[in-house]
Amino acid sequence: MSVTWVLVCNGNRARVLCGLDGASASAPLEIICRAPARHLRAALSELDAPAPECTPPRLEPETDLDPIRKDMHEFARETLEMLARRFVAGDFSRLIVLATPKMLRVLRREMPAALDGAAISARSSNLICAPEHDLRRAVIRMLQREGLTPS
């Protein structure tokens, strides 16, 4: 029997829905991860630091200009690495990804090779703030509509 997990994600929060297909004997499980936003916090703390009056503004490379994007990539890598470990351990065999448009692009870029065969569907969707029971219901309906109903 194949076990399907669903990753619902935006740039700073991820929810992994497990047990949607009734494969586990226990109650459905939801794993929640939050991004620590290290790069954004560092950039904001630099803005708060007093600067000498005569110092010209520091020009940074383009990669340093967007700490939010750096945090998104880091969060995506950490979330996908956790999922890859669980996939290799045999906790699930199929992964469906539902993410906001920007985060979906980041997740596709950061997807580890270990999860390539597991990811059976990826679509743009912003369901991260839905209450658990509404989220489960919406995901199950979407799976049924698209013929991805877990077997």
C-alpha cells in the first residue's frame, strides 16, 4: 500500500499532512515547521545598529539584498531534507506539494534527488492558514478531483 504525505507550504511555515489515506493505525498526524528567518533578522539588526556619520552606505552583492529569499531557500532545504529522511526511512512513498507560487518555485529548485521519485504532484495553492479539519477536507477533495486519491 502506498502512503501519501502532503506538504502545504509558504515562505515561512510548512505543514505536512500524514494519514490522509488511512494507512496508519493511529490518528492523522500533522507536522508543523516554522522558518527561523535568520537572514531577515540579521539584516534588520544591521539597520538598527548605529553607524558613524561619515561612512558611505555599504553596497552589497545582489544575493545579500533579499534576506527573505535567502530565508525561503534555507527553509525549503531544511523542510525537504526532513522529508527526504522520512522518505528513505519508509514513512511514506508519495509526496504531494501544495505551496504559494514563489515557494513552489523555490521548492522545485531545492528538491533533493531522494524525493524526485516520491513527488507525484506539485501545484500552486495557499492553504497554509486553514484550520486542520478544513485543510484535510480541502486536500482530500483536491486529490479525488485530480485522480490522486491515495490507494
